[in-house]
Amino acid sequence: MILSPKIENFVLHCGEMGSRWGFNRTIGQMVGLLVIHEQPLTANEIAESLKISRGNVSMGIKELQSWQLVKVTHIPGDRKEYYAPSGSIWDLANRVFEERRKREIDPTLSLLRDQILDGPNSPEEEYAQKQIQAIHDLLETVTKWSAELQRLSPEQLQTLMKLGSSVGKVIDLKDKLLKKS
Amino acid sequence: MILSPKIENFVLHCGEMGSRWGFNRTIGQMVGLLVIHEQPLTANEIAESLKISRGNVSMGIKELQSWQLVKVTHIPGDRKEYYAPSGSIWDLANRVFEERRKREIDPTLSLLRDQILDGPNSPEEEYAQKQIQAIHDLLETVTKWSAELQRLSPEQLQTLMKLGSSVGKVIDLKDKLLKKS
DNA sequence: TTAAAGTTTCAATAATTACTGAAACTTTAG
DNA sequence: CTAAAGTTTCAGTAATTATTGAAACTTTAA
């Protein structure tokens, strides 16, 4: 399981980015490796390729499973478990995005809701309350949007993606139409 | 500079979330504090409120400035510097989003571009190449979209946001408009 | 039922990242 | 020019997070 320079490069880069994407270096490398390899890999192959301990791989896989990024497969007559990405690049990105939303937004949203219900407890808290409300609204919008994106069909997504630099135009057109009716 | 329980709660929470949002606990607390307080604060007030060292505040401010999240103001006849958020909640969120794009996406995009130019160096790299291309395309789309969002006017954004639970409608809308013209 | 193949767990330790506080630096009023 | 007010830097240390490797656990073929 020796990696070609190009692939090694890619895998190492995934490691460096790993921590920015929400996991650690090792796990970043694992994702990179699994994504770039057509065939599923065993835990031992992963450990060997990345030069890390077997235990570390085991913990990494557990973490990746909690993110729903890997699936386990078996080869008939072989007792080992083989690991592969749980879907297309798009699927994986979606999962990461979703998981991060849960970790980065949901807890805050929940706290802010409580704080809003509580209301301002003193004149100085008036301004605080307004800001809390603003953050809450922003986060709620983001949440709704991300849920919406998950729901779109691949074709709709395709269209939306291509829309790119002309979202603005579509919106303007919509406004005009509304005024007419 | 003693904080009311509610505000302290909010600030502490921002600290916990800080690391998830791309900075560390202290810096998260600083953002929270600045956002929730109507009046700009001095570095000493921040240190006192959060019970952290003066040096830490100084480093935190430097970091926040690199994210363009704070602005410095002065009070006539007072030599101290007063710090405040650099804009509305929406502005701040935008900046964080933008900065994270730079850190989380741009370096990868750049590497992948190089790797694509390099082409597959062996038959086994065929598949790798395809995957690299797929990741590249995904990241490029995200980048384009985020640039587009920055460019929209607040009103356009407002419209887009309210469209909310029905992005699908935007697509339908687009199709209808195209047919008419 | 057992031993071989495989996997997971976790205490110890390594690596990384954040924080303090004292010293050095900068600015300005007198 | 100088001293007071303010700010930044950074070496040392504390706190956190990641990794190893050996022991414990699980599964299955014979």
C-alpha cells in the first residue's frame, strides 16, 4: 500500500485541511485516502498507508461513522471489514455540512430561543435583546435554507448551481412580476 | 464591568462555540461581549469582564482585526482605544463566512487545480483524477456562490431569504421566466 | 470449544494550542 | 525631553487534544 507521489500529496493535504473541516489531521487523511481509492480498504491498509497506529484508525473510523462518511463492505470469504466513502463527493460534502450545522448552529439557536423567551431583565438588556434576536433570526434562516438544499432533487440542484452569477437577475425579475400581478 | 447573568451566559456560550466558529474560546467570548454591549469597550474593560489577562486581549484583538470583525473608536479627550463590532450581525456573519472560505476552501482549490493540470500519471490514477475533478468542481461552485451572495443588495438578499422554504420555487421561477422571453 | 483473526478500548504520553505576566515598546501631554 | 498612560510582544507554562500500543474483547472456522 505505497501511495504514488500525487496521491500522497492529496492525502497529506486533506490531513492539513482536516482540522479546518471539523475533524483532526488523521481523520482528514483517512477521508482523503478513501475518496481517492477506487477499492475499499481494510483498517490495516489504512494504518499502513498513513503510517499511523491500528488503534488510531479504529477511533478514526468510529468518528467517520458518526459523521456518516464511511460505509463498511465485506468481500465474500474474507473476514476483514473493508471501508469506503458512503457516497459521492456531493453526498459527503452534504453530510459534513449538515453535521457542522448541528454542531455549530443548533446549540446556539437553542440557547438564544431560551434567552428570547426570558425577555430583557433590565433597561441595559434592551439592546442585548435586540442583538440576540438578530443573531437568532440569522441562524434560523441559515438552518431553513440548509434543510431546503437537502430536499432538492439532483436535477434541481444542478439547475440552482448553474444559476450562479444570475441569482440577482432572477430575483429582480420576480419582483417585477409581482408588481404586475 | 460586571455582567448580568443573562449576558454572562450569552458570552460564555459564545466562548464555547468560538472554537467551532474558527477562533478560540477567548476570542469567541470577546466577540460575544462586543456584540451584546451597545457601547464600545476598552481592552481593559474586556480583560476585566472576561477575567483574562491584558496580553490575551491584545492578541485577541489583533486576531479579530485580521478577521475584520472589530473597529477601533476614540472618545475625544480620552487616549484609550475603544473597540466595537465592525458592523451589523449580518456583516459579521458575512465576514466570518468569507474568511472561513479563504481558509477552508481556497488552499484546497489551488492544490487541486495543480493536480488536474498534472493529469493522471498512471492507470491507477485515472479514478483519482476523476475524484479530484469532482471535488474541484464542487468547491468552485461553492466559491462562486459565496461571491455572488456578497454581491447581492440587502433588498435582494431579503427577498432571497424570505423565499426560504422553497428554493425549488426559485428554480421554477427561472424556468417560467426563460420560457416567456 | 478453542485458537486464530480481527476489532476496540483506554491509560500513558506526545504534540499542539492557548494564556499569563513581565518587559519592551509607543504615544502624547506638559 | 521625560514621565505617565497606554499597547504589544513573547518566553514560559498551563490546558487541551491527538496518538500509540498493549490488553481486552468479539467473531468465526474447524
